[in-house]
Amino acid sequence: MAVGKHQYVKPNKERKKAKKRRHVFRNLLLTLMLLAGLYSIAVFSDIPFVARLRTLYIETAMGTMTHQWLATYFIPKSVIDEVMEQRFTIEQEQNELESGEWSVEHHTEDIIETWDELEGEFDDFYPDIDADTLRAYLREHGDCLDADGYLVIDEADPGDGDTGIRTVQGDRVLALDTRNGIIIALLKDGDYVARLAIIKDPTHVGIDLAPQYGSVGAVIQDICEHHGAVLGTNASGFYDPEGHGNGAEAYGFMISGGKKYCESVGSNYKMVGFDHSDRLLIGRYSDTSVFRDAVEFKPILVLDGEKKISGSAGWGIQPRTAIGQRKNGDVLLVVADGRAPGYSIGAKVGELADIMLEYDAYQAINLDGGSSSVMYYNGRVISKPSAGDKVNGRRLPNAFLVMPQ
């Protein structure tokens, strides 16, 4: 019988399903091949741009206790070991380094003065401040004197507006405290936002412990308030099993007020702290009685005025804390925020060295970083911690504190 010209012939359902399966399988295979190719390029390629990103990724992941899996799950051990070998080599090169003989020029009797006494000589005693920008601020806001006549400007909260005051390097000044001889500046460059505190009196800077040291650590605000400090940052590392340590005990050498609490862990760690002449010393010392206040960390950033590290140097990009000192005795404390894309990813150790040299450090070293990095000033945390507690930061065993005048 003839088929009418308008009759519809239904396609074969099984053939249609088989064709669809083949199409899905082909797309899946192409996707897997593409991912494999991209993986091979990312992990094994010698293309300079790719190799630099891979190295930085591995260094950053391996520089944490809780996120090393971001490297170890996806990248062969041989590739990771090759990258981390570079860090070991650099640390070995620093192994015998220590501060040479030097002295600080104390000038604290001149700088802690009321504004009436200081105003005419301000440029001499606070050369870091661009005087024209300070005078413009004072014309707009008045004298900004406290009850005792000291010039105190404090707009250091993360949400505060721009004071308009600048350092001579061009960085924004957040606080100027002539009662305690403190300047705090905000530094922005590349991937990081950092706060730099310049402390004019090294005799008031030292290591102090958490109130219940040995049992449990304390957040920076509690340490500062317990000891009556005006400013503080984290200092040494601590035992941190699985990233859940409570900051009870410092890791490595620690001495506070001339009393030794912990012995050195050795290896490539460096003792760093103030001797009884208020000099910042860095190195390995058999006679630890030279220190009045010290901890232990690495790597060295600046030694005897010379930069000792560049780039990431095996340490990746992280929140960071560092301490330094100028030849005139001024102490420099830097805290770089991190792990906050769109705000601040973190800093490389080489970038900390650059900051220290830009601000004339003669000695400087990296301290514990990551989720421990934090800066406190005048009653509150002024940095942005990357710890679970975004306001107070982690529990710490100790801190570098600046005591009020």
C-alpha cells in the first residue's frame, strides 16, 4: 500500500539516545583532555610566567599549617620539594649571619615634650612627617592636644577617613602620638595593605607574655591591657597542632625582662630582641644574657643596613609581621594584612625588607605571621586579622609591646 505524502515517520528512540550518549561522552572526554593539558602546563611547564605563579602558589600553601593540602593534594611531591628546597637554601645562606657591633643614638629626652615645647622643633624630632600636610590638618582641626598638652591624632581605625597627613615617603599617617613618641602609617603597594608603627623610644619596647602563659594564650588586646601597653603586635610562633593551638607556649627562644622562659630551637631560626643597651640584635648567641627581651624567628630582612632577602624566598604571600630598628634607635613594627582578596592578599618577605629599607631600618627580621599577624593601638585592634576571629585575632603566647611614657 502506498504511503501518503503527509504521513509522519517517528524516529528511532534508541538510536537517538545512543547518539546523545556518544555526544555526552565526547564532550566529557574533550573536557578531561583539556583539564589534563591545563594541569600539565600548570604543574610542569617551564614557561616563566607559569613557573612563577606555581612557585608562589606552592610557597603560600606550604607556609600554613592548615592549608598545605592545597598543594599536596594536587601537586606531585617532587615538584613541591623542588620549590621548598629554594627556601631551605636561602635559610642556609643566612645561617651564620648576625648583627655586627653597632650602637643606637638615644634621643628620647628630646622627643617626649608637650606641643608648646615641641612645635618649633617638630621637623627635627619627627622628620618622618611631611610638615606641610600636618600643618594643613591642624589648621582644619585645631591643635588636637590632650589634657596635658601633647599633640595626639588618632584616626587609625580601618573605617576612619584620610587625615591628609603624609610621611615624607608619601604614605598616609593614621596616628601621631607625641605623648608616647609614636607614628602609625598606612602602606599600600601591590597585593598588600600594611601598617607601620614608628616608636621613638626603644627603652619602652619589649616582650611581654599572655596573662596565663603556659596554660592558654590571649588575644593581643588582652595582653596589651594586662600589661598597660599603648601599642602591640604579635611576636614569636607557638605550638599549633593541626592549626588549632591555643597559644599557650612560645615556640623557640624567649626572654622577657631579662628572664628566660624558653630555649632556642636552633635550626635556621634567629634570636631577635633588644639588649641592655636597647639595640636590636639578630643572630644566634651562645651567651643569651645579652638580651633583655627577645624571641626567635626567621628570615632576616635587613642586617647592618643591607637587604638580605628578595621576592618570596620560599615563604609565599601571607599576612606578615616584622620588627626593625634604625641607627638612631627608632623601632619599626610592620603588620601586613592578608587572605582578603579585593583588600589585601598579603606580603612577600622581600616586600617587608623593602618597607624596612625605605624607612631606614638598620636591622630587621620577619616574625610569626599568617593568622597571628595583628596590631593593637590605643585600646583596640587597628589591623584586619585573618584569623577566625576577625576582630581580636588569635590567642598568642606573647607580644612586642610599647609601654606608655
